[in-house]
Amino acid sequence: MATINNMEKKTLFQRIMEREIPAQIVHEDEWCIAFRDIAPKAPTHLLIVPRKPIPSLDALMPEDASVVGHLFVVAKQLAAAEGLTNGYRTVFNCGQDAGQTVFHLHLHLMGGRSFAWPPG
Ligand code: AMP
């Protein structure tokens, strides 16, 4: 029963999509939504989130390939819209070692400063 309840519980990002929690939304379409990260790690820090509540990259199924591709197309468009002409970084954190904290797949788009490589 607990598992069923967890599956029915909306994710934080679904609640943003449904306007139950406020966010600075910068893009919305049939497949995804994008909004500003509440604790930005760069001058521009957006989260691009599929409407489908896929928990993480690890839970991705072959049929999700097109939506993930779409997230990158949107990332490129938003990077241009944000004026990130000098480059930017996209990141999926997956699981505990990568520091994933919200278990609804999201692509980070960060720019407006230079980034170290390798990342910490
Ligand atoms: P991750 O650590 O990869 O799971 O990323 C989750 C991101 O969600 C973090 O960068 C948080 O700052 C961000 N975040 C958490 N709550 C909110 C919120 N209510 N609105 C916007 N961004 C959020």
C-alpha cells in the first residue's frame, strides 16, 4: 500500500507544473516545462523537466528517448534566449553519488560564468 501511495504522490516539479507551487516559468510545451532554479548555482540556472514524472535517468525507458532529446533541443533554445553566447553546461544528476535531490528527471542548464572540469 505504501508503494502505491508513493506512486500516486505528486513530485515537487509536478506541483510546479500544476501551479500549486510558484516558480519562474520560462518555457512550457506539450512535453516539458522549464523554470528558474530556486537556488541558482550560476547567473543563469534553469531546470528543464519532462511532464512525465520519470524519477531519474536510471529509470529511463526506450520509449522516453524522444522526450529526453526534446529536453536538449529546448536547452539549446533557452540558452540562446538567455544570451549564453559564450557557452553553457547541461547536467543530469543521477542518484545519490551525483547529488540528485528531486526524483523527477530534470536537465540543469547553467551559464553566465565559466565552469571547472572535471566537476567536483
Ligand atoms: P538535483 O540536485 O539535481 O536533484 O536538482 C534539484 C534542483 O531543484 C536543485 O538545484 C534545487 O535548487 C532545485 N529546486 C528545489 N526546489 C525548487 C523549487 N521549488 N523551485 C525551483 N527549483 C527548485
